[in-house]
Amino acid sequence: MHAPITHILPAATFQRQRLMPAGGKIIARRGQAVRPTDVVAEAIIRPEHFLLDIGRGLGLEPKEADHYIQRRAGDEIGEGDVIAGPVGIGRRVVRAPKSGTVVVAGEGQVLLELEGKYSELKAGYSGVVTDIIDDRGVAIESVGSLIQGVWGNGKIDFGLLNVLAHSPDALVTPEMLDSNVRGSVIMAGYCDDEKVLRLADGLPIRGMILASMDSALVPLAMRVRYPILLVEGFGNLPMDPDALNILTSSVSQEVAINAEPWNRIGNSRPEAVIALPEGASPEVPTELATFAIGQTVRVVRPPNKSMVGTLTRLPQGFALLPSGLRAQIAEVRLPGEKTVQVPLANLEIIG
């Protein structure tokens, strides 16, 4: 069966498509060198429509309410502008909830087309634009050490890497954040303290790469201004050894974080790209593979979640699991020479 692949590579050349949710204007051009925060396209996201019940708002029958509607189709309105009224002793009115344009007015109702939202598409990577994808976005070729994660807070930025943890499960604490990390991308193991995220936002830093984080911090992590990338996920999970080695050996190198959410359908996921030193020989990562003996794999579900080992055997057919289900399995040798049987659906290839 085809296997999901998580890329943790010391040197790679790869392409990424950066797409807008709707058609718009492409600003970048083929052959242009871009940085992660460069805007490559822009669009006005399709406006919303909002139906106002004027009769209910004024406490009148629909036909009677029509006499008090002050706006007609095509009129532009601002937020808070009076749409209908006033009526009665209390001078009751109906106001526009947001700015927009009147589409239809009559029979006791007004349909508004609200203003569309301006949206910018950032490059997300340092690299070269290799293609323009119609009016939706661009393809970018990038080179660097590639570390893919499992969760991101949707932000993009880049800076020089500042390593705060040299062990896979080191806890990041508020005391570690001082003026020395201002303007940098910091790397650490596990975070369970909201003070860390708040202090980092105040310094400010340019990004945070963590092995794992307490899930209770997600609402705050979504509000901070800098990108947060979790390599392993939620709970106290240790950093993958290969990822830790790449990060700890890349101090003061430029690192770009594209912490976009993991989209399995669109084949995009949060990842960090570290600039390569001179003389490095990047490889082109494989995006699709099948399980094979000798591969490095990671368990993605309990009881051995996030543990990395070597695939040693692929038994034929289906095996009966303790849960009573039958599934294809693999035998994986984990650290300490412990061998476990894991459903293939609970494994991903590290490569």
C-alpha cells in the first residue's frame, strides 16, 4: 500500500505550489527570486450576502415595511447606515451590519452584498518562481534542509535559527526568552506554559519550532503574530532524532517557517526550510512510496505514538488486532531492540 511520507532531509531541492482560494492578480513573475514573506499574488475574496428581515426589525407586516425602506438596489452603504425606518414612538430603525451594496429591496426584506475581503498570498519559501498557475498562484522551487511537521498555526516568517534545546524533550521556559532571541526563530522541545508564547510575541521573535506542545495552548498559539511549527504534535513528545540533529547543527542559519495547516488532500503541510551551507548536495525528495523492509518509520498513534524505528518485516495478508479488527501490519524495531507489530495505517515513512 502507498505510505504517507514525512520529509526530514539535511539537503533537498523541491517545488511547492502556493495557491489562493479564489482567482486574483499574480504579482510575481517567472524566474523571480522570492523570500518567504514576499507577496506573490492578491485577490478580493468573494463577498458574503446578508438578508435583512425589515418587517421583523420594524415590527411591521412585509408590505407595510416596504414604505419605510430607504435604500434601493445598487445603493452603496456603510456599516451602521440606516436601511429602513424610523417607525413608532421609539423611532425604531434597521441598520446595515457591515459595508456593502444593496442587491434587492422589497417585500419586507433587503439583500446586501457585503464588501469582499482583501487577501494576500505570501511566497512561504525562499526560492525562485518557476511557474504561474493561471490566476490562482505560483510554483516555487526551493533548496534547503527540509523538516516537515504535523501542526502549524497558519503564519509565515523567516529569521536566523536560535537553538534553546539540545535534547529531544527539553522543556522551554519563560527564563530562556531574553533579548538574545529577539528577531530570531527559536527551536525547543516541549512547551506547556502560555507565558512562553506571550513573552515570545512581546520580544518579538520571528518563529518557533517545537517538538510538541500542550493542546491547551492552541487558542493562544493561533493568536500570536509569529509562526509555530510542531514537529511531533500535542502532548509531551520528544523530537525526532534526525530533525533534532539538523536543527542543532544549523545555529544562526536562516530558516523559513511556513506553518500552514496540514492538508492531506492538497498534499501540503507545515514545514521549515533551513538555508544550506556552501557545497551541500541536495536531493529531490520522493513524494509517493510504498512500505519496504529497512525503511525508517514513525508510529503515529498510541501506544507507541511518535516513536521512530526500522521496519523489519511485512507479513502477508491480514492480522487480527487486539481490538478485534483485521488489518495489514508491519513489524517495527524500536529503540532498545524492542520489536512491535503496528498496523500499516498507523505508520508513516521518514525520508
